Amino acid sequence: MDLLSALHSFVRVAATGSFSAVSRETGASQPTISRHIALLEAHYGATLFARTTRSLMMTEDGRSLLPHAYEVLEILETAETALGRRRASVSGLVRLGVTTAFGLYMTARMGELLDKHPDLAVELIMRDGFGDLVEEGLDLAVRVGEIAEGSLIARRLGTVKRIAVASGDYLARRGTPAHPRDLLNHPCIAYTYGGTRHDWHFEGNGEESVVAASGPFRANSSEAVHQATLAGLGIGLLPAFQVREDIAADRLVRLFPEWTVPEMPFYAVHTGPRTLPLRTRTVLDFLIDISDVLR
């Protein structure tokens, strides 16, 4: 069992990037976690982490071992579940990377998950762009757009519908555009993540209209664009689920309802193996359940 304990410590150090974080998470002392890693390194004759006084980075050998360690632990957990020897409750920490808009929506509903599983802990890492899940220490993440990394296992949650909106105060001051091309005469609040061009594509009435969004304010956060639109700084193009309540409360007005904007696929992704830990599978199931907001 020492080797299995060491493998568990290894995958958690890989996820958190910190011996002390795993110590706090598991209740084991930091020297114990260090001994676990040393045991693995001696067993495999390889250095798994490059250590300095300020950082802890996984080596290439560590990256090679990680998916196998996950697989071994998942086989063990599956066996324990089948034989009824594990605790009935879902437990442990899941680090979940989410976009800002979806993270705020998810936070409002998090009680539904945590009330049902009191031994489960969820840490949200909220920002609109993510890199490598292992380097970020994420168990699970949501991604908008097609998945380019072939190493990721993806579960499609739905599509993100976007709509053009403005505040009533802004429209009273500047007038209401009747056609997407009228946006050329209005400040548009560009969402700058993911590229240097900010073209808004509209389709309707058998035609296509493409507008280069420009204005005095832009941001790389969809929530910043949302707040700027509420403040009347201009017209925003935002996920429908993010502004649904604002439209219902007359804080924002939908523009061009007869036009559509191409929808973007929305995925939950992880690095594998396909058989996830029970705690991660539970969070993924919750994501699937609450993604009805996308419809």
C-alpha cells in the first residue's frame, strides 16, 4: 500500500503544484508527502519533479508517469466501489477551471452540489483562458470553442448563444440601431480574448453582416464587457445566459432579435483517464445538469 499512497500523493502534487497544499488537503505531514515522492523516484529510478526554493515543476518523466498513476488509482477506486468498501459519500477536492461568466452562474448554484455531497470540496479557478490542465493543476475545465488539443477528453455540454445588447440609458442617448451595419456608428465593447480582430458576424433575412467591433473601451473578460454594457459605455455582444436576467429586469435591451450570431460549442474537458475519480465524475455530472442554461 505504500506505493499506492505514494501514487496518490504524486497525482495530487502534480495537480496542486505544492507539497504543502497536498499536506493540508490530506492531513499528512509535508515530510510524509516528500517521502512518498522520494519513494516513487527511487522505485522508478527517475526524477519526477524539478525543485527549487521557489518552484516545483514536473519533469518529462513525471509527465510520462502521470496518466499511468491516474489509471492505477482509478482501477483501485472502481474495485472499491464494486465491492462496497468505500465510503458512501463523495469526498475530496476538485479543482475546476471555468470561464468567468459560467463560473459566476455556477457559483450561484453551487449549493445544490455541496448540500448533496457535504464531504466534497470544489475550488473554482475563474478566467476566460486556460493553458495546460496539468500545469494549471486542474482536474476538470470548461472550454468555449473547438478543442484543438488531441490529448484532452471532451464532453460537449451544449453551445453558447450570443446576442447584442445595450442599456436603456445608452439607447436613449445614442439611439437604437436597426441593422447590424448601424453598429459602425456606435461604440462597441470588444471582448479581446483570443485574437486581435474583433469581428461580429450576424446572419438574418438571407444575408450576412460582419462588423468590426470598435470603441473607446475593450476588455479580455466577458464579465468586464457585461459590466461596461450595463454602465452604458456602448453595445456588447454577450452570452445569452449571462444577460438573460438583465433583459428580463429591463437593465439591458436585446438588439436585432431577427438576426443570429454563430453559436460556439461548449465543452467540459479533462486529461484522462476516461474513468474519472468519483469526486470529479460527480462535478462533471453537475456541469451537465446545469448546462440547461445554454439552451
